[in-house]
Amino acid sequence: MDDAIPLDDAPAVPPVYERVLEVVRQIPRGQVATYGQIAQIVGGCTPRMVGFCLASLGRYPDDQRPDVPWQRVINAQGKISPRGEGLGALLQRELLEAEGVEFSDAGRVSFRRFGWLDPYEADE
């Protein structure tokens, strides 16, 4: 059975999710940001809400999924957060490695080397 929701039947995307997706689209290739960082930029949002938003992308069929580099968002420890169904942690790691992001033996990404300095921080 196909779990994908036709776009016509999909619930409206909450405005905060639209803003999360807008911010995530700004993360450059080969860089990462944290759920908390995205939540802080968006405002009125928690890191968990960012995770729920990005996880919801897995509900779209591949040919209808919004173009959002979801793989570039990791947890505050520099690791990929484990997930159940949908887009998997292994796929996320593979996509990041294909962008040149490197992982330590402990599975961590160095924010010093690969962390995104968002445009809002750069203006301060």
C-alpha cells in the first residue's frame, strides 16, 4: 500500500513549516546546521518542530517532494538523529558525504569545519 498523500489531499502546510523550509533551503551544499539553529532563526518554533517538519517531507512521493536539502540539518551533538520510517539516517549520511561533509569515527560532523553561519548571524 502506498503511504504517499496526494498533494490535493495533503493538509495545508503550517506557516511555521513554510518558514522552516525557507531557511533550510538557504544552507549551502557541504555545510550543516542544527535543528536548534533553524528553530532560533525561524522563531516561535522548537528544534523538535523543525524535525517534525523535515520528517514530513518523507510523506510526499519522490516526484512531488519539495526541493529542500533536509539532509543538511543535524543534531546539536553533530550527529545524524536516528529516525524510524521514511527518510533514513544512512541516506542522510550518504547525501552529506556526497557533498563533501566528513564524519569522525564517532559519527560526528565538525561544526567548525562544516557548520553553517547563517546570514542572520553574519549581519549581527
